[in-house]
Amino acid sequence: MDARDSGGAGTDGETGELTPRPPAAADATRIPPAPDAEPAPEEPPAPDEAGGPVDTRPKRRWPRTLRRTALALVLLLLLPTLAAETALRLDYTGTPGRGTHTRNRDAIWLGHAWIDGRKTDADVTALVGRLRDTGIRDLYVHAGPLEHDGTLPESAYPRARWLTETLRRRAPHIRVQAWLGDEVAPEKPYAMHLERPGTRSAVVESTRRILDAGFEGAHFDLEPLHSGDRDYLALLDALRRVTRARHAVLSVAAHQIDPLPAFHSFWGTVTGHPKWWSQAYFGQVARRVDQIAVMSYDTMQPLQSLYGGYVAQQTSLALEVTPESTDLLMGLPFYHENRFGHWARAETVPAAVRGVRLGLSRTDRDRARFGVALYVDFAATEADWAAYREDWAR
């Protein structure tokens, strides 16, 4: 408290005793002037040290309520984030249970070079050797992308028959699926419109033709699919009738599940890109397919411990709603880009595998129809393969 707040008393600088405060100059002006007296002219402000006039305008300060409101908003945004990240770190703790290793139902995404003429018999031989003594059963071979109207020209997969027949001879336990995908409206309005019956019919017809080329299944990666999209569910129902009639596999790459309730709605409002699915919608998709692979990468997590905890959480959420009759696969990052949403130093194979094993241990340790999916062959390093073998495929 300074002298202005002392109620008329000040402190003597030498003795420290209270001394009466002399009346301020302003106090004398409280006597009203005579009616006919002219007010004294105001004196101009004294110049400052530089010789210019003193700025007597009041300094602008944020009102106290505005400052408090800003602080409250910052805390409102930071505290839930800190709480969520702390929870992910805790999810990464503990010891994975015994037996939480491959069930021989793993998969890998393969690039377009395998069916466009760039790969040779020698490459197939090397691939078969690479897959030996692993848990990989399914190959998702890129055979698209689909055109925006749902069609797929045969020129997109000229050597599909060669690949499927060669692998059938050399590795009969391996299934080769056609990996098909496209961008999707409404977030990408120029892209595929699943709300159009003609587009969905064209996708179904393209699937019939790709199975005729020797593929044993069709694997769809349509993005970005918003949670609750009923047209996507209608497409899956139509595709299931075709694949069942052909005794083929219908599989999909799935978006991640809300890490917090209704988080996709919040994120969609803030960014225009919902990214996540609700857990209920994930379950609706899983019940319509033979195999569902979670794209559990590009998570925006900056540390291995947080990423591993995130994968453990995603594994548990997916296990809770995936029926026993559907293969559930968790994606492993076999690539090393640094961009928004993905930190190569954080999203590593060891962290992902540990997260998968922890989630499996806590939720459904004995789940038989479960595996991991490796993304992607042409970006993988020897270290990625070694981590997969040592931590999961042993």
C-alpha cells in the first residue's frame, strides 16, 4: 500500500513515524468560484526531458475482467490437453501379457510397382523370402486409385494376374488383395461422391473386375470419411454381397477412434477435418467387413511414450466394438516422414508394437482374429523389419 492509500497520513523517511499529509492542491479548488469569476486558464503541460510536451493521455490497459477471461480460456484449452497426454503416458506403462504376439494374421501395404510392370520375378522371390517366418498373411497391393466416378480402368493393373499367380505358386499361404482408394466428398467436393447411387454401383462393378484379375480380396481406403457416413455403410453392404459370392475377403482401412468422447465433432468444428470416428461408428463398419485395419499413425504425438500410449488406447477402443468374426489389425508406421501430424522420432515400430501389446493385454488378451498391418513396403527400413520381427513376430 502506498501513500495514496493511507487515508491522509504518510511516513517520515527518517523516523518512520506517521506525519500528517498536507492538503493537496486539488483540495483547495473545492471552494466554488464566485459567480462572475472567470475560470483560470489551464496551464500547458510541462515539457519532458527531450523538450516535447508530456503525453497526458491515460495509458490503455486491459480491464481486469478481460485479463481473467483470457487466462481462463487458455487454461480451458491447456488443462484437458495436459490431462489427456498424461493419460496416454500412463497407458504406456506396465508389462505386456504373455502370448501377446502374432496370430499369423498380419498384413502389409504394397506399392503400385508390384502390378504396373516395375517388379520382376526376382523381386517376388525376395518378397517371399522377406515374409518367411513372419506373421504376414495378407498383402494389400495398390491397384487404384479409383476414378472419382467409381470406375477403374484395366490399364491401372496390367500385371495383376502375373503377381497373383506367381505368389499363389511360391507362397500359397499368402492372400493377395487389391488395395483401392480415393478421396471422398463432402470434405473434398471435387472427389468421389458416395451419396450418388451411380458412383456406388460403379465401385461395386470395379470390384467385380478386380477380383476377376485374380485378387483374393478387395481392400478399400477411402478418405476422409466422416463419422456416421451412411452412404459408406451402404457401399460396404453392396460390396459384401459381391465378395461373399466370390469367396473373397472384404477389408477396409479405418480412421482412428475418438480419443475423447465426441472429439471428432470438436475437431471438425475447429479445423473442418473431423479425422476421427466415434467408437459406435467404428463398430458399425467392423460388422460389415471381414477385416478392418486401423490407420494408427499420423497421430500428432511428439514422443514415443505418448504415441505408444495412444496406440494402446486405440487398440482397446477397437477391440471393444469389433466382433469376434472380424479380423482387427492395428497399423504400424513403416515410414519416416516429418510433417504435420507425424513425427518420425515418435511414431516408431517399437513404440507402436508395445502399445498394441499393452492394449491387447488389457482388453482381450486371447483374441484370435487380431494382428498388425505394416505401412508401407517401399518406405520401410531394415530397422523397421527387425523391430517387427523381434517385438511382435517372434
